[in-house]
Amino acid sequence: MPPAIVVLDGGRPASFSFDEMLRYSGPRSPGGVAHAFKVMERGFPLLGAELERREIVAETAFGGPGARDAFELVTRGVTDGRYVVDPALARPGRGVALERFVFRLGYRGETVTLQAREGTVTDEFIALAGLERPSAADTARLERLKAEMAERVMSAPAADVYEVA
């Protein structure tokens, strides 16, 4: 069975697979969805065995729509104001590829901060994603890089993708 993120919804288990998160978000940001999945897979157990979805807080320097959508599906944090993009969480000393891939998760007074490990995000991806007026070739290359990143992230254990900071 494919991995899933399991949270409680009013005391009842609610399970969310990567494919469900991707369907909810749509096809434009598979890398961001994959990163969010791995953050939740890595971070939620560090906060407790069973987490009520509407009590989970997520703060990140990463503003990508795929991560936002994945957290919304699992936690309803965007709707409830518990998902916050905070540029102050960025860690510029980690380099342009990794500086924004920082997530601070909270639950009932406990917090854990996770950061992406080297090799999970490429400089080329960041450069292409930041272009204001990409060419057709740039757009096609970016789409390939998004798919490759999603595959790379999802094929690795969560602890190999995100480390506790």
C-alpha cells in the first residue's frame, strides 16, 4: 500500500495519499506537493502519535502552491489561518536552492523545524521557477524538473529528504 499521511478528524482517522494531494492541488506543482508530503511524513510523528488535523500549525518560508494545497487538504490550515508563509524563516546561508525549504510545524505547544537536505532541490529549478518571462523551452524544462523533483523526493525516505533543524 502506498504511504499516506494519517491525522485525526474529530477523533477519527483521516488518511491522505500523495496521489490524493496531487489531485487536490492539480498538476502544476508536483514537487511542492511531494515536499509537503515528506515534511508531514517526517514531522508529524515528532509531534505525537495521533494529531488532530485542525490543531496542526505549519509555518514555512516556501511559498509554493503545491505545498500550500497539500497542507490545506490534510490540516485545513490555510482555511483556518494555521498555515503561514513567513519569509523570515528562510535560511540564506544554506544557498539559494535550499534557503526557503524550511518548515516549522506546531501541535499543542510543541514545535519542530525541518529543513530540506542537500540534493532535494536544484539551483536550476530555482532559477527557472524565478524567471519573470520564461521562454517556451524554459517552461518545458521547468515542468520536467518539477516531475523529476517529485519523483526524487517521493522515492526517498522522509528522513533522507528533511532533517530536523
